[in-house]
Amino acid sequence: MADQVQELLEVPREFLRDGMQFMNRCQKPDRKEFLKISQAVGVGFLIMGAVGFIVKLSKASPLRLDRKVIR
């Protein structure tokens, strides 16, 4: 029973130890890298926004070819 408890407690300890090692190895990006990442994210937002806008326009159009418009 005690071995099972020790195994159960070892998992979070190992996770925290690995997480701390990872955080200690990481470093903050410099200004050039930060600007490059920010530009890539901004372009991605613009592309996804344009795609969403085009899809919304195509769905909201009253002149669809597949249905008859009743007036």
C-alpha cells in the first residue's frame, strides 16, 4: 500500500522537476525574434479574418444560385 502511495506521489514531483528544468533552459526572445513572431501572428490573423469575412459574405448573399429568391 505504501509503495502505491509513493508511486502516486512521484508522478507530480517528476512533472514539477521536468517543468522547472524546461523553464530554466528557456530564454526570452530578443527584440528581432519578438518582432518576427508578432508579424507572423498578425499576418495569420489578417488571413483568417479575410477568410471568415469572405465566408460570411457568401452565406449572407441573397442572390444564391442554388435557391430561388421569393419576393
